[in-house]
Amino acid sequence: MMDRIKTAGGIVFKDGKFLFIYKRGMWDLPKGKFKNGESEEETALIEVHEETGLPLEEIKIVERLIPTYYIKTIDGKHLQKKTWWFLMQFTGNPLTELVPALEEDIEECRWVSEDELEYILPATHERIVYLFDYLKQLPVYRQLMDRQTVPT
């Protein structure tokens, strides 16, 4: 049986833009492994905070998205990686500085507009493209893009 890695992360939204990280030569979304018995939601929020520097109390989960799966090879050993994804909204000051977690090999954090996605998505993993394709089909996506915020 193949060993498994469980991770969680988020598509973070703010003012019509999505938060991406640049890690190991590719654009990606913030995510990380479960620690200390955290829930999927807690893990996703903590990892977004740790990898981007956004204040934890200013990141809110809006909706659970679909999980993604892929096989990762580490030291010749195949591992199944499952990531739980959440749509999140950053509710803090739009001028909050993004701080990439250099110790995680994250070189840059960037807010990306809907128009810029056409340049970012070809430079990311297929599972991230799939995740955005899924998100764009949800009613909440149009609400976000039309209102720039999540309806309460």
C-alpha cells in the first residue's frame, strides 16, 4: 500500500485578486501538511498565514472546495498526496505586506487579477488549473468577481 501525505491550503481572494506563491520555479497556492491534530480548516488557514505572512485572524474560509490528489516521489518512494482546498477571503488592510516563507523555498507572493490568470495558470501545476476551472463554475465565483467581496 502506498504511503499518504495529507495537506490543506487555500485559494485566497481579496479585491478581485487571488493570492499565488512562487515556489521551486512554479506558481502555486499556499498549502502545507497537517500538524498536531489540526483539522483540515485549521491546517489550511495556518499554512496560508505561514507561507505568505497574512495575519491569521484576517483570513476567513468562505467555502470548501474539492480535494486534489497526485503521486509524489521522494527518495524513490511513491507517495499519494491529498490536498483539501478552501476558498478564503483576506479581510485585512489591502496594503498588508506579503512575506514569502523563504525557508519553504517560496520566493514570491503575489495578488493576481482574473485577467492575469491566463499568464499564471500555464506556469502552475495541472491540479491548480483544475481547481480554478472548478471554482469558476461555482455561483460564489461570479459573486466574488462582481462584488469584489463575499456576500454575507
